[in-house]
Amino acid sequence: MLKLALTATLLAGNFIAFVPSAALAATPASAVQAGVSPLLKADELKSLLGQSGVRVLDIRAEKDYSAGHIPGAINTPYGAYRGPADNAGALPPETKLTELLRRAGIDTNSRVIVAHAGTNHTDFGAAARVYWTLKAGGLTRLSVLDGGTLGWQAAGGTLDTDTPKVTATQFTYRYDQAMIVNTEEVSTAVKSGKAPLLLDARPEGFFKGEQRVDAAARYGTLPGAQWLDNAAFFNADDKTLKPAADLLQIARQAGLASKPAVSFCNTGHWAATNWFVLSEIAGNKDVKLYPESVVEWSKSELPMDNQPSRVTALMQDAKRSLKK
């Protein structure tokens, strides 16, 4: 059960005051390429392999890639798109992403398909975060492979162990700040009472202040946040997204089909799935991603909802220690 508590006072006008003016610009026509779907099925990928300008990015660990990957896929491990261990949601430097994508043969007009492991919905979240990162860097012809590498195999696709040779490009990565929400912006909006809908994509225990990741300093969620577990968007297999009509229905029932919102989680991973579904499939272009999310927020003195008492937090920490 989603337990959605919509806040009637969140108005579109409030969000305009929150986002940089650049975010209000119309989406350029080049951002939507005919025939490029944000979600690609394995059967659809088969016809694209080998075509000039098509790049499959395998974001699994190098050892998994080496053991077998989609033919022609280039390995760019997920960690390369992430921050340090104590703040994994932090954005890597533009220079690092420039080098990574140049070596992968990515250019402005490349048709890029992001392939994850396909073990569960959390793997999809990694692909969604990479997709968001690529889009924030100016790439427009993007897709996530639904079901990932395991889904490719299940559909009869073969794996290869050869490392393809690609020609490095001159692509330069630059963050589109209109797609990024940082802690200072969220804090300012919350304090002014003009925050957009803050959408917590984590499992319920995190939202309710009963769980936290090691990197987070406190339990709880952002002030006034609404909960929508990212897992709600997946089929019973926990690997593939539900049909588009079902995803749109979930978005509408949550009041998120067009409402300005900021998606967050612990480190901008699960939140990327919510962003992907709402923005790329449901068509809500007023949803943004807060990449550093609760881990960054919790390290400050900023207020949090559902924060347990100090005694309760100590008890929860003790339970966490026993499970390690």
C-alpha cells in the first residue's frame, strides 16, 4: 500500500520560485528523437546491435562484464557515475565523466542504451541514475534496457566475452543545472514554505524513521515528504517495469502526473527510478532529482520528519549493529 498523503497546499507557482530560471525554458525539439523510447525491450535491442552510432553501456562491475556481456557493449561500471562511499549520491566531476564517456565512444548524437544486471528493481535504479546522469550531460537519445542483461538472456540473447574496440570521441560533459536540485535549494524552499512536493522513493521503514543507511547521520525523511516506494513501479518479477498505462495510473493516483516534485532517497539511486517513471514515461517534466538526498541532508542541522527520539535511535542503531 502506497500510503500517499498528498499536500493540498503544494502549488505549481511555488515550484517556479524554487527552480533556477533555466529550468523554465522549453525543452528543445532535439531532446525528443523520433523512434527513441526511454525504455527498451530485449527484442527491440536485437535490431539495434551493430548499427553505427549505437552504444550499449554495461554498468555492471568489471568482473561481471568480463564473464559475459551483450555483444558490443562497453563497460562503464556504475561506481564511475557515483560519489565517494560516505556520500555516494554526490555528483562526480565533469572532467571524470568526460573522460569516461569519451573512452566509451559516446558523442552528442550517440544512441545510448544503459544495460544493468537485471537481478531486481534496485539494479534498475542504477540504470535510471546513469540515464539521468547522461541526460543531465546533454545526451538525448537514451534508453534503459528493461530487465537488463539477465532479461536479454531470458529473451534468447547471447553473451560475448570480447572487449570491443571503440574510437574515442571529443565529447565534453557539462551538467545541466536545471535538472539538478541541491541541499541548499531544497532547504531554502522548505524554510520559505514554497517547497515542491518532496517524494521519498525509499522502502517504508526508511520513510518512517525506522531504518537508515550507514552513511546517513539520522533517521527520518525530508520535511513534509510524501512516500512512494520505487518498488511499486515493478512487475511481480521485481525486475521489469509495469506497462506504461499502469505506471501512468500510479502517477495519477499519487497526484504526480504533472505536479512539480523533487524525487529523493538515500543517495539518489532509488529516487532515479521515480524520476525516470514520472519524467520519461508519465511525461511530468516538472519532476527533478535530488542526487545527494537524505545522506547529505541528515549530516546537517536541517529539520527532518519522522525522526525518532535519541533513545529510540540508539536502540535502532544497536539492532543494526547486530545484523551486520
